[in-house]
Amino acid sequence: MIVSLIIVFLVLLIFIIDWIPKLNTWQSRVKIGQFPSDIDWQNKITATSIKWLHQTPTIKLTDNKRLIIIDILKGNYKKTAIQHWQQAALVLGLTQHIVATNDEKAREKVNAFFETIFDASGNWKTPPKEIDSVILAYALFNCSWIIQSNYKPAYDYCYQLLLHLKGEDGTIAYRKHNPDYRYVDTIGFICPFLMTYGVVFQNEEAVQLAVRQIISFNDFGMLPNHNVPCHAYSVKTNLPSGLFGWGRGLGWYAIGLIDSWKITPNNHPDKERLTQSVLSFSAMILKFQNKNGSWNWQILYDKSQTDSSVTATLAYFLASTASIPEIAEVSKNAKEKAIAYLKSVTRRDGATDLSQGDTKGIGVYSQEFNILPFTQGFCLRAITS
């Protein structure tokens, strides 16, 4: 009798654990995209971004939807470690919002967040070991109300971290244990930081590192004659690896390129080279924008699932290219279509939905589409640019 009860209890427990996430997702999508006004929508987006900055949702490691308890017991269900790139996106979005609205409450929340990351001497409380965290240092750079020299020790640490990952080809590896590949993610993670660090602290070597990372990827990581990035390329063979047209890969490239371009002084000798890259990439992404304003997780296959993470990052990219006279109008129109799509997939609590889950490796992509703090931050960054 007792054994039977235990078995029934375990079956019920497994059933509940499997179905709670599904039920929660289902109920959260009721009346999705229905907001009284754009202002109400933006307020919801902002409030959720502030909330998530201090209580960042964990991201699932697995796409498994059944017998989830096994993944939980193995430690393979969610990432317990806070992901700095998720928080960095939230800070970037909130910073743009603060600049646009002078929201003092949001400013206080951002300041309080950084107090948990950096100590009074401007060092990291917990020094990062991977380059994913460098984008958080870049987000700090974007806080114009902060005295940047106070955090130079943390910035110097990040710069040295990148130099230790520099290969013989003069570009930065994504991971120390995988020195032979250059990931598209790295363009977004490090290039804006390197460019800002170089300009602020007058370090031309850092500027050249950013430029070389972008130009090398243009040379070896793009589909020839089409400017569509692949996931990575090998520095040994200069051959691409992974999927051409991976949506969030486009997003990472877009972030790294456009922010590096904006930071580069107009009189710098590499400004025109970066401008041409911006124009080429802009022309490419416009070809693959869906009628509803979105982009798919696999842009070269129009039947693939739309992805809010690539849509938010490319909306921000287009908001920035609207400053270039020859493409200003088309960029503005495409950005507005993308923002309309993002509004249509925002849950009633202000969380932007339908973002592709975390990538497992080169060529191994999640088929889960849910909330993602990264998307939330860039959605806010796009609508306030």
C-alpha cells in the first residue's frame, strides 16, 4: 500500500513539474500584445526591465519538455549562474530609456545594480573569467552620469582578459579551450567595449583590435557576395562553421558593428570602412524582414519560427542607421515595423515573448521560444533610440 502511494505521488510530482511551465506559458500569453497605447506598452517594457535587472530570470539549458525532473536532478535544467550578457542588455536598454526620459527611479536602480557588481575602488567584486562579461563593462561605459575613470581598474581587467585570448591572427577567441574558432557572438560581446575603451583612454591598440575582429569576420565569416554571417569560422582554414543566417548571430554582429561604428570618431581612418560594412549589412537584413516586421531564427528559411531576439537587436540597429542620410527613411520604416511586431508579442505583464533559447554550441540551436532578458533590453533600447 505504502509503495503504491509513493509511486502515485512520484507520478503526480513528475506530471506537475512537466506541466507547470507549460501552463504558466499558456496563461501568460492570454491577451498577448493587447495594450491601450504605445506609452502603456513602453511603460510595461520598462517596468519589467527594471524588475529583471535585480531578479534576472534563469534561462533553460535544455529543450526537453518531458521528465524535466531528470534534468533538474542532473543540474541540466537551468543556469543558476547569473549571465552578465543578459543583464548587460537590460542595462543598455534602461540607459537609453534614462537618456530619453530622465527617469530618476530607473537611474537609481541601475546605480544600485552596479554597486552589487563593482566595489568602491572600481574593481569587479567577482572578476569574470569569460568574455561574455565584457559587454557588461561596456554597458557601464554607456552610463553617461557615471565618472568612468572611477571604474578604470575594472575596464583594465577586461582589456587584459581579452589580450590573453588574442590569437596569432590578431583576433580574439571566444573561449581559451577553443582557440581555433572565431564566433559571431564575440563581435557583440567585445567590439563596442574595445572601441570605447580605446577612445576614452586613448588606446589605439584597443581600437584596432575591435576593427580587426569585425573586418576579419567580414573576410572569413560571411556568405560570399551576400553579407550573411555564419556562426563561426576557423582561423586555421579560414572556412565557416555552423549555420549561415542564424538569427541571433545576426543580432550579435549587428550590435558589435553598429555600436563600434557610432563610437569611432568621424576623423578616424577606419570610420569609412566601418560605414561601408554598416551599409552592406543594412541592405542584407532588409531583404529578409518579414511582412509583419519580424525576422526568423533562420533567416534563409522563411518557414522557420520568428525570433524576437533577432528582431529586437535589428530594430535597434535600424534605429541607429536612421542617422545615415542615404538610408534614413528605409531604416526608419523598417524599424517601426519591427517595433510593431515586438509589441504584438509582448505579454500583458510587459515581458517580450518568443525569443529563441540559449545556443548549445556551433550548429546546435534551441527550438524553445520564450522570454529572454537579452531581448527585453534591446526591445527597450530600440523603442527609446
